[in-house]
Amino acid sequence: MTNEIHEQHAKTLIGVIEQSALWKLHPEKRSPFASAQEAIKYVESHNEPLCIRVPVAGSDDHLTVKVTSSGEDVVFTNVSFEDAIEERIHSSHLKLVESTVSNMLNSRLPEGKKVASF
């Protein structure tokens, strides 16, 4: 697995996540971006992984998904559980991030819990 995200993948992801009121995008070990413009400026000079902060519905908890690139695929790795799980989406299907990430995370949550929708 690579430890970077291609600039074009990152910019597309920023555009998709920007549509969400609840999901937040941030660099590893940093606070979420305040705006899409801040995120774009960041990825133009950094190719390190990004993370998506996904809240758990009905609680103050959240889960973190690390996002990297592998060729033409965008790789989503759940880093909130002991055993990491991974999903890949071809970059041309990146708009499916909500369902892909939600399904991946919900499969690991206890019964009755689920992540907040977009």
C-alpha cells in the first residue's frame, strides 16, 4: 500500500466531501480543513494521505478512514478498529465514496450502530 494520495484524486475527494455537512476531511494527525479552498491549497503542496472523519450516528464518537492512492484506485483504510479493513474505488467512481465508506464502517460497528450519513 502506498502512503500518498495523488493530487487529482485528492481534489476530486475534496469536491465530494465538501457536499457533506457531517463528514470532514483532514491531513493525518491534524485538524479538519476549514474550507475546500484550504484543502486544495494543502494538497497542491503535499501528497501525503488524507483522512475522513466520519461521525457515528446518535453519539459523539467518530471513525477515521485513511485515504491513499494506488495507481488509478483510491484506497480507503479504516484505521479506527484494531484490524484495519480496506476498500478500493477506481478514481472514475469516486463519487461513490459515501456508500463505500459507510458500508465498510457499518460492517464493523456493533448491531444498532451506524455511521452518520452524508
